[in-house]
Amino acid sequence: MRTVKVLTYIIILIILSRYDNNVTAQESHCRGCKRTAVLKEAINVERISIESRLAEFGTSPCFHLLDTEAVSGFISKEIKSGIPTQLPIFKKPEYYFTVEYEDDLEGEIQSRLTIKLWFYNHELVHTWQTESGRPKFTFNGHLNRMFKNKNAVFKETIPLDIHVINHFEKRPYSCKINTEKDTLIPGDEMEVTIDTIEDIEGNPSREFNRIIVQAVHGEVVGGADLRADPDLKAFMVGDGKITFRYRAPSPTEAKGVSEDMIYVYNACEVLDTSDIPLELTSLKDKIAQKKITIKKKQPYLEFDFSVNSQYEKNGINYKENGSYQYQGRLKYNLKLTDSRRVDGELHQSYEASDCQIMDITGSSKGKTVSWDAGHKRKRTVITNLGIKPCFRKCQASSLSIVFDQEGNVKKVILGGFDILLCLNGTSITTDYDGKTHSQSIPLSPNEKMTFPESFLLDPQVDWGFLKVEGKDSGELKSGNINGTRILTESSDARHTVKHVKYKASL
């Protein structure tokens, strides 16, 4: 019994279309999208007769008429047999025809044959019509005018998929891919917009069409994952503007990848998503592409720092106090010099070179009061100086990192850095005799007033005069390591605090 049912199922599939004998040999040559239609309504005409005419003249490699009665009958029979789980899935026709013949009309027009093609959602697609003012003009005469005569109305629009359906659907043929950037580093994201979605004639595509977007190496974030390949994402054309995010391949995925491609394809599905979900959209023709350059990032180590210092000195015949503060930023390029596993942990060492001081700005203020031997006369010197780097380069440094077995940062050792600062400004002196004069610092353009500054950043080392505190975080997967260091230096005459933030991108 089951064998009979299987054979019956196969036979029904073969005769799914009444006119499949004409279509089967041609369907493989359809270069567009296959479309089907049914005759939904036939008023005052013999249904079989008009259905045969529509099939005879309307059938093409991409379009044919379905006999839904055969399908409905088979499904009903299977349901009554109690095996609905074995039912085949029949695609809903995209179009349907209505035909109406009118005769014995009053007025100049005595008879009329009207054929209409409708979209599945009842939107009118096209109308064919023949009319006659002759009282004795026959129905067969209308059929000849519609289908057989040299200038027959219906024949003028065949193949229907080219002359009628394509004009209606306006299937996407081209579009523009707009990106925020043309170059990304591994792991970066950006917004992508697809617009100017047009058909082959340059008309805006209809909202019910679909497109599929693919990123070869990266990821399209948005849209519906295709069931056939989740890396392909389907979108409705909608109002003609589609926005999603593109994510470049991660640093570990991007090895050997110097560029990525975003491809856009059209699709054949035009039915509502309740009939054919977005994830079942099928890829058709490529209509656009965009190249994205993947630029391998240079590993770097960057420091942001600020320094505040106050000092006060008292002698037998002088008193001096002042402060200075400045902030700056410098950057090193990193080069991996060693990487090894120890008890499941990853130990990496980097050479930090090509140091570049991005910016240093600050100021220094001081006041010195001195007296003569008898403390009868006083001399005052007030300085106001600006602080800038003497050079844009600095000495090499180092970075060592230990990652635990989960890839999280366990320990960071920073090699520290030295900078040379230059001071310039003025000093105003009020002398013992009460006269005031100012002086530039440095004294001449060829001179420099400098002082060196060191940043010792390892909290594990006992520096004695210096207290170093810090914390670190980050992970191997992202390659981003961050942390802080607070350096506190105190003596009888001076108190200095240095705040340092660092960021390493591996």
C-alpha cells in the first residue's frame, strides 16, 4: 500500500501542471526567475478552453500555468488517508488570472473579452482586452483577436515574464554599497548602507523583492541568516535603503587576509515572508560588490601621563617654593621577541621601539626669597615657565605579559621610559634696592634649560624612594591590554605624584 502511495505521489508531481509537457523541456533554460500562475476566475467562458489558451500562449521557460485542482485533489486524498506528514510542500503561485466575457452590451461596444493578471496580493499587474461593436461578433472571434491573429493582443506581450512580469516586479539588477570606511583593521566594525536598488531599466526596485548580502572573510551583522548558509544574510528591499553593520575578521582570523569583499545578490522570491520566510531566500545573480582593505595593525604601546609636583626649601638666608605640572602622551611600536607556554600560561615579551612623543604641555611656577647677611634687605625672584619636550623621540622600552590558561591578563611588566623636558619663560627679580627687572629663560636662543624625568613603572620592584601602584586588565583574544600606574615620590623638600595610563594593542 505504501509503495502505491509513493508511486501516486511521483505521478502527481509529474502532472502538477496540466501543460508540463511543453514546459519541462524548456525550464532548464530559464535565465530569470520561474513564475507560476493559476486561473482563478472564469466568467461566461468555458474554463478548460480559456485555460488551454493561456497555457498555450503564456507558457515560456520562466512562466507556466498550474493546474491547482490536481494538487488540491491529491492533498485532500492524502489528508483523508491520515498521513499529512508525508505531504509535499507546493509553492504558492505568484500570480493568478481572471477572465470575463461580456456580450449583448448596450451602446457602441457590443461585446468584450477581458483577461487580467494579478499579483498574489491582489495587485493588478496587466490587462488584455478585445472589444467589438458588431452585434454578431462571436466569442471565437474574440479569442482570435486575443490569441491568434497577427496583431493579437495577448501575443504582443509574450514572453510574459519579459514583457509583463519583469516590468512589474522590477527585480534588483544593480545597487550601491556605501561604507563608512574603505580600510579597516582586523576586528573593527562599520555601518554599511545599500541604496539605489534598481532594475535592469534603472527603475527603483519594488519593495517585495529581496537581496542577499555576503562578506567573504568578515561578518554581516543584521538581516536573516539563510538556512542554506548562515553566513549569507537576506533583506527585504522595502523602501530601497538597507542598513547593516560589517565586522572585519578578527586578528586571529585575519592572518594572510589583506582584503575582504562584500557581495550583493538578487533573489527570485517575491511572495510574502509568511509564505516563504527570509531564511529560505535563494541566491540568484550578483548585482554589486565592494572591496574592503584589511590593514594589519601595527602592535603598539601608548602612555598617557600627568605629573604634579610641589617643592619647598628653606636655608639660612633663603626660602624657595614652587610647583610644576604637565601632561603628555607618547607611543611605541611593539615587536614580539619571545612567546612560550609555561604550565599552560602564555608568556610574551615585546620590544618597544620607535618612540614618538605625541604631546607634552605644562607649566612651572617658583618663588625664591633671599636676604643679605643681616636679613635687612630682601631679594625676590618669581619664575613662570612653560614645559615642552626637548625632543620628539625617546629611548626604547619593553613590555612583558603573562596570560593565564583562559587567555586573561595575569601579569604585566612595563619597562618604563625617560623624557627630557625643556623650560622657557621669564623670571621677574625684585632686587635688594627695590628695583625690578625681567629676564628670559633660557638666557639666549641657543641655550636650553632642561630637566630629565624618569617613569619607573614596575610595582614589583622596591625602589626605596618611590612607591609604585598599579592594576592591569585585558585578554589575548582581543589583543587589548589596559592598565594604570601611580608613582608617588616624597622627600623632605619635594612631593611628586605621577599618574600613568597605558594601552597596549597586540
